[in-house]
Amino acid sequence: MQRGADGGRARLSRLTTTVTWPVTAAMTVAFVAVAPPAAAAPEPSRRELAEERRKLADEAERLTEQYNGLRVRMAQARRAAQAAEKNARRQHEALEEVRAKVATLAADTYKNGGADPSVAFASAADPQEVLDRSATMNYFARQSGTQVALLLQTMQAAERARKAATDRDRQVRGLADEAQRKKKSLEGRLATIERKLNIGAPLPKTGKAPAVDPDGASAKAMGAVKAALAQLGVPYSWGGGTPSGPSFGIAQGSNIKGFDCSGLTMYAYAQVGIKLPHYTGSQFNAGTHVSRSQLRPGDLVFFHQDLHHMGMYIGKGRMVHAPQTGDVIKVSPLSGRPFAGGVRIA
């Protein structure tokens, strides 16, 4: 009887197992089918969007000044290549001149070297003429070593000059290729940045130029301040600005006539006869460095460790500057930016 009961329980267990698996699978399928979709990621808050905009705008300006620095290096390399080529031509001309002198010396020595000066002196109708000729030949004989040495030195200098010209030319081509790659990269990144910044919205307005107390600034510095403040409201243009005024920029700034940060300060000081490069890194080394507490109107002020933003100090903790893509030239406080140094140009 017990064995029968055990057998019954075993058959019931097998039946339960057989039934349970399909039921469980069906329940699982049903559960998966009716499970709600995953919740969508929350939209960024206004504060998060504002912070993203600030970071992207800052990165855009950093890339702008990197490209400006590259353009300065390219111009320097071109000038160096041109100077080396001119030097090579001068050395070649000197080489030919020395070669002609040595050839003449060799011919004279050959023609006169076999004559015994004592015999020529004794038999000459005019002994003084022999003495004069002998003295001349002795002089050139003494100089021959110097002439040959000069020839070799000139040849070596010409070769060095030609090599320098070739190296500089190669450097210019390399910089041009680098600039092209950089430009393409920047264009793509700027396009993305401008979409995120919603460029195309109305440009922000700016007030009239504030009165500026010279506070010990020079006449030229105040002239530069006046020139910069006269550009208030002009759009920021990536790579824009010349010594003559606002210009269409490069890449994403090619359709915007205005200034970038170093373009504005370059223009302002050009109006008082001072030439500055279109690059924050070069302008940082263009004058006398001053501390923040020593700033006067007209001093250039730089921000961030890599100096990718700058403006012109106008007193009372303020500066005039071209801030970023999508903005205009305006007056802003120095505070809130990582101050890197001040430079007095005049």
C-alpha cells in the first residue's frame, strides 16, 4: 500500500513538472509582452543647457586662437624662407666673384711664376717696373691662401643658405597642410557647436560706450580704448578683424563681418599706429606685463592658462571684448574668468 502511494506521488510530481514549465514560459512571455517601455531620458534643465553653451563657446574660442596662432607661424615661416632664398642668391653671387678672382690669380701666377726676378731685374730696361711687378706678384702669392679659403667658405655658406631655404620651404608646406587639416576639423566642430548654441537667434543688444577715466593711461592707450569702444555691437566673427576694421572671418565666421577677441585689440591699436599680430599668444608678449592691481585703461587682459580669450581693460574692473560665437562686442566685468595676466602696450 505504501509503495502504491509512493508511485502515485511520483506520477503526480512528473505531471506537475510537465505542466509547470509551459505555464511558466507562457507567463514569462506574457510578462515581457506587457512590460512598459523604458522611461525616456529627462530633458536637460535650463541651467544644464546654459552650462553646455558656455563650455562649447569657450572651446570654440580656444580653437579660434589656435588657428590664429597657426596663421602667424605660417607667415613667419614664409618670411624666413624668403630671407633664406635671398641670402642664397647673395652667396652665389659672392661665390662667382671669388671664383673669377682666383682664376685670374692662377693665370697670372702661371704666366709669371717661371721668371727669375734677379735675371729680369738685371736685363730689364726699366728695373723699377720689374720691382713693381714683383711686389705685386708677391702680394697675390701671399693672398692666394686667403683667397682659396674665402672661396671654400663662400661655397659652404651658399650651400648652407640653400639648405636653409629648402628647409624653410618644407616647413611652410608642412604648416599649410597642418592648417588645412586644422581648418577642416574646426569647421566640423564649429558647425556642431553652432547648432547647439542655436546660432541665428537675434544678436544681443549692447549699450552706448561708457565714459573712461584715463587713470594715468597714455594718450595712445586711450586712443586704442576709444577705437575698441566704437565697435560695440559689432558681431563676433571667428577669425574676423583686420587693422582696417571688421572683416569676414574664416570657416563658420566666413559669412559674419566682425571681430574675434584678438582681432579687435589688433584693430584698436592699429588706429594709434601700433602693429599687433592677430593672435592672443603673440599679443601676450608684445608689451610690458602688469599685475591685475596695476591695470590701466588700454592694457590687454588675458584669460585661461592657454590665453585663448582676451580683451582691453577700460577701468573699474571692466573690459571691452569680442566674447564668443553668437555674441557681439560688449563691455563685461573681468570677474568670473580665470585671469592669466595683463600687458601694457603703450
